[in-house]
Amino acid sequence: MTENEANPDHPSPGIRDKLSKVSSRPGVYLMKDPNGKVIYVGKAGCLKKRLASYFFRNGTGAWSMDMKTLTLIRNISDIDTIITNSEKEALILESNLIKRYRPRYNVILKDGKRYPSLRLDIKNPYPNLTIVRKTQKNNGLYFGPFASSASVRKTLQIIHKTFKLRKCKTKDFNRRSRPCLNYQMSLCLAPCCLDVDPKIYDDIVKEVVLFLKGKTPDLIQKIKQEMMSASDSQDYEKAAMLRDKMFAMEQTLEKQVAVSNDFIDRDVFGLARSGDNSLFTILFIRSGFLIGTRDFKFSEIMSTDAEMTGTFIRQYYDETRFIPKEILVPASLEDALLMEELLGKIKGEKVRILSPKRGEKVRLVKMAYQNAENNLRELLAEVSKDTQLLTRLRKRLRMDKMPWRIECFDNSSISGTDAVSGMVLFEKGRPNKSLYRKFRLKSELAQDDCACMAEVLRRRYGKGRASEPYPDILMVDGGKGQLNTAFSVIQSLGLDKHIQLISIAKKDDQKGETQDKIYKVGQVNPVNFGREGDLLLFLERIRDEAHRFAVSFHRRRRSKTMLRSSFDSLPGIGEKRKKMLLNHFKSIKRIREASSRELSALPGISEKLAETIKKGLSSKDR
């Protein structure tokens, strides 16, 4: 037992000695647990002052610390410091070290999603809109980001229905020989095939830009003037078309929520905390309109609101994310000017980080906080509900510990070909898709489901400490045969006392069974859930997720195998031509999508052979 553990109310002599020698220069500090693992990373303009703030003497001269840092301090065994030349360098180094060590008590942004945006390629004489998740410094105009793929697709649907912007992809645009159905439906001018005046198309692009910038009222006024002009010229057909467009824009405007009248793009951050749980809500405001929100939950964060907000913002706005001109935060940030400089360099123009104290912007921050508070309350209610369910599952299965981690396996193949297995993981009652795993199985074992299960379990749990953490419940899909196979593997690995093993078998309608069955090792009859049918439904949901995951992986692999075998069997395609085609197009899928003209442009590929390749791949794919 270390001195810290024996007496957590004051630091150990080793830490106390380091505190007395710490430099007063700016830098980064790393707090470590007894195993040498970094559990917290922080930065400071004055290392000595910052580290001393974690410990202070009370009136009697004894060491103590505030409640916020008590848990953190109890786990600290050592502190390392890295001196930097400036606070800016310390800020950058802190972010890099957090990404590297992923400390337990720091804010770690696990949401790796890139939010969708709309891109308009203004370099193209007839540009179209595409959905992208990565913004780049090129000749494109970007609009967004949107809160979800559903919202960006809905916006794109409105644009395609209202404006005669081309819908086809650029690769299709360059090789199309006749107008598509959108032209017949008067939804496109067909610049791919017809001689469309670039000025007319440019007017359409300008209207789309006005709409996406949130300037719908200006656009409505413009369309109204054009409608009146067409009516005065007795061009009633054009006037009717413009009238319908104006009505569509007015309906869209009614659905948008205006939250500010200055038409500035801004993100508003709200932070709610309850016990060990914290939740950020971001309001995305574009041109004065609220277009969506996003939530991020964290736990066991040992930081003040300002420190937590600063760390979160630095991780959130990486080089590929859209950065608005203004960011509103709930607490004043110590290094706001440095962060503005860093974000401004990424964006290419000035960025402001504000913690408003009065006026309209305070209302926006309060709105973000109310959303965060409400979402955290709902989240904690769901967590409580999940905990109660897992507690009842523990009692029903007679376990000596809570089933926080449940892993389930399922195999998939067709007549033993392309055999695969999938593992899904549920943590605290919820799926953790980032930890799902896929396994390709040996062909000689593919027709023996029990042998496949044994192979997968050995590969998952047979690597000693590298296989940790182990699940509290291991569930296999199948009856007693799969259960006994799994038990023999787990027992041979010495894990039978650490893992609760169960299997789930489908009901037998011929025997009059009304529900699926859960089997345990050493128990002949299935587990009786009585009135707690929701526990069985929960386990069935995990089984169904494992089945979906395994089947989808099998289908992808089988599709690739079939496509590759069809490519190998094409007449006139030897190893050299095959290698040349793959080097040029990078994949069989791109070869299949290429036109005959693109194929015949390669040396050694005649027009006749190109047609043979196209027909061969398309027929095999069907």
C-alpha cells in the first residue's frame, strides 16, 4: 500500500518533493497512477502555481484538497512536468498528449464522426451539390455542417425539387449521352447533353447559395419580383412556375427556427453536470437560424467548467471541422485569445470565443444550457433504467457480479463458403459498435458450426492479458451443443470462473414452444424468466444484433469473392492485363463502373475486349 492510499488527505513525500521543485514557467503536467499510467494531463502558464492549487493547507496546517480533486489525488502516485517556451506551445502539447495517452480523468472526445456538409464545386461551369464529411481548402463552397445525414438529405431534396440544379455525379455528367428523367420532369436543364447558357445556370447557382446561406427572405423577394415581371410581360407559364417556387420557399421558411437577427454563423455550447456525469450540447446556428443540435456525454471529469469547455473545444474543432465566426461558451476561458488565434489560423479568418454576460447572446447560451440539462436528465434516467435491468438479469442468472459487459458471437456462411463470425459488445446495456469485431474463418472448418465457434473463442480469449477486458457474460447463438463447445474452450483457458457463459436457442414451433430459450452450463432446463420477459427480450436483441453484424460482413465478403472470381474468369484477361487494370482503376468495383471508352484507352485493351470486360462483369454481378 502506498502512502497515498494509506493517507489520502495529503500527498506522498515524493510528490511533495516534486511540488517544491516545480518550475514557474509555462508547461504541461502529467499525473500518473501507481502503475505508471497517465490519468490526467493539464497545462498551465505557471506550473508551480497550478500544481500547488491541487493541494492546500487548512487552518491547522494539515494537507487537504477540495472535493473536486479528491478522487484524482487519491490515485496520483507520480507527477511529470514538461516545460514549454510559451502558453501557446503548452496548449498544443496538452492536446497532443491527451490524444496520445487518453487519460481517464480528461475530456476525451470519442465521437469520431465528421458532420455532413454540402459542397458546391464553383470551379465547374455547371456545378452541383454533393454531400461531404471533410472540408478542404479548394475551390468549393461549403454549407453546414448539418446535425445529421437526415437533415442534410432533406435540405438537398428541397433544393433538387425547387431549383433546376443538375443532380447527376460529375463522372456521370462527363459521359452521359442523353438527358435523364430529371430533364423530362422539368427538374434539370440537362447541361450534360444540351447547350445551356452558363449565365442562366449561374443564376440558379446564385439562388441556391442564397437559400443555403439562410437568406431565404431575400430569395423570396427576388423570385416575387421576377414573377411580377413575367406576369407584366404576359408570360403566365413562367409566372406560375415562379409562384410555385416562391410558395415552396415560404413553406421552408416557416419550418426554420430563427434564434438571432444578426445572420452570423455561430456555435453555442451548453454544459450540464450531475455527479460524475457531464454533457455538452452544441446549438448549430447558421445565418441566424437554428439548424440542429449535438450532444456529447462524459464521465469522471476532474476539471472546472472552464477547463472542461476549453479542452472540449480544442478537440472538437480539428482541421476538418467547420469553424464558425463566433463561438459562445458558458464560462470564461483562461486561454480564449490563444484558442482564437489557433482556430483563426485553421479557418483562415478571425474567430471569436465569447462568454456573454448580458444581451441577446446570453439567451442563446441559456438555451444551450437548458437543452444540455434536459438531455442529461433524460440520459441519466435511461442509465438508471438500464442499471435496474442489468441488476435483475444478474439475479435471474444468479451471478456474483454485475453484467456490465456482454459479448455475443454468431457465425455466418452459405454451404461452408466465405465463413465468418461477428462479435458484438453491449456495455452497461447499450451497444458499443466501436468494439465490435469480425473474424474470417478457415474454410476447412466452415461446415462445422461448433468448430467455428471454438476457433473464434480461442482467437478472442486465448491471448492472455492481451485479450482483456473479459466479458461478464459471454453469449453464443445456438443450443446446448454450442454451449458445451464454448464451455470447453473457456475452461481450457482458465476463464470459466470469470465469465458467465450462456447460449440462446430459437423456439421450436413443432414442440409448441412460445419463446426462445436461454441455457446455462450445468443446468438441464432453460432459464425461467417468469414475469421478467423483458430480460429475455434484451438478450434476444443482443443476439439479433450479432446476427445482423455477422450476416452483413458475410454478404460483403461474398460479394467481393464473387466479383473477383468473375474477373478472373474473363476471356482474354491474363495476369499482366489484370495487374494493369487493377493498378489503373485500384479496384474491381471501379473497373466495373468504368466505360468501354475508359477501358479501351489502356494499352492492350481493344474496344472489343473492353466490351467483353463490361458485359462479363455486369452479367456475373447480377
